[in-house]
Amino acid sequence: MDPILFSIEQNIATITLNRPEAFNSVNAALAHALIKALDQCAKEDEVRAIILTGNGKAFCAGQDLKEVTSPDLNPGFEVLMTEHYEPILFRLRSIEKPIIAAVNGVAAGAGANFALACDIVVASETASFIQAFSAIGLIPDSGGTFTLPRTVGMAKASALAMLGDKVPAQEAERIGMIYKYFPQDTFEQEVQQIAAKLAKMPTKGLGLTKRAFNASLGHTFEEQMKLETTLQLKAASTEDYSEGVSAFVEKRKPVFKGK
């Protein structure tokens, strides 16, 4: 079974973690396949929005512990961090196209932090998020120590990381961890509607917005203002900006091409 399912339809790339028998936990094959799929999304001009989701009952249960406890399969923590998780997280944050985490079920450990690294996080009402690391004596990885305090605040993040509390989708929305949750029976439809909207928007402008938000986390206010000016000049030079202004003046719906 392929560890990743990948498709492109109507400018939307869908990446599905595909180890349902193991709750889509991450092994070497899945990590490398996910990196390859993200690279394809980055280089394909046809792709203007990306959905990351899971097959079956789980989104992603984090690292496959059977791999790390196997004398034959264990790659070692340095390889896991530098060759699996870091490359995945760097791509999620650096690809200048909107990425939706469609959390269809439990997102635990690295799986929860994959989701938090995406641009828009939505969840099924049956989904939950767990920082499962403390239960086995580890720290949150996959960007969790960076993203979690910035989404829910230091106090809440510390408690969730140390206590390993399970956060249901409704609570995740309430505390600002995710954008929205949806009923299970309409979840896929809602995800597709969000992706379809993003795929018709000015892709370059969205990508520059992502770049600006990334930079803001380490900038002073003055540095960020200067960056905004630089990036706004780039955005103003795109075809989509010209189309957006023309459509506004002509009182018609814009047709953006992602250029």
C-alpha cells in the first residue's frame, strides 16, 4: 500500500496519509513520500491550494513507535529529526501556496504539529489533538514548541505539552488552535469548499502573505513594516493584482490565474 495518496484536481492537490491500519503514523516510507509530494506541490504551477489529510479514522498518530523500537528498522533520533520531520515542517511553512490541514480524526504527537504548521486548520467534530510526547519522556517536536505557544498562548501550551491533555475539535476551535470544526457528515464538503475558494484566489498574494507572517515571528515592528513594503511592491506587480483592480472598477467578478 502506498504510504501517501496524491492527486491534483481543479488546481487542488490532495495529500492523504495512507497507513490507516497504523493510524497514519509516520515511518520512513511515509516521511519520504510526504516530502516528495510537498515538493511536487511546490513546483507544479497547476497547484494553487493543498489539502493535507488522513485516510481512515485518524489524521496522524505521530511517529510509528514500532519503527523506533525495532533493532532492524530504527533509524535513530538524529535521522528522524533531520531527515524526516525537519524537511516536512520546513516545506509546510515555506511553500508559498495555501495549505489546509483537514484533520479527520485523532492528531497526536508529530501528527498534531503537522496540522498546526499548516496555514488553515479545520477539523471534523470527531477529531482531537494530543501533545503525546510527555507520556514517553520526550519534548514536543515537529515545530510544536514554536507553533503551539503562538496559537494558544504560553500558559495553555505548557499545560497541554506537559499534561498531554486530549483537546476535542470544539475546544481546539474555542482556544484558537484551529480555524473551524465541522460536523462529520459535511466535513469533506466543507474542506473542498475552502480549497476551491483558495484555488481561485490570487496565489502569489497568498504566498507573499504567508512569507510575511513567517517573518513577523522574528521581526521588530519596524522590520516588519519594511518587509511589508517590499512584499507589497511584489504583490502589486502581479497579473492577479491588475485583474483584481480591473474587476473592481468594472464591477465584475475577478478571474485570477495565480500569476
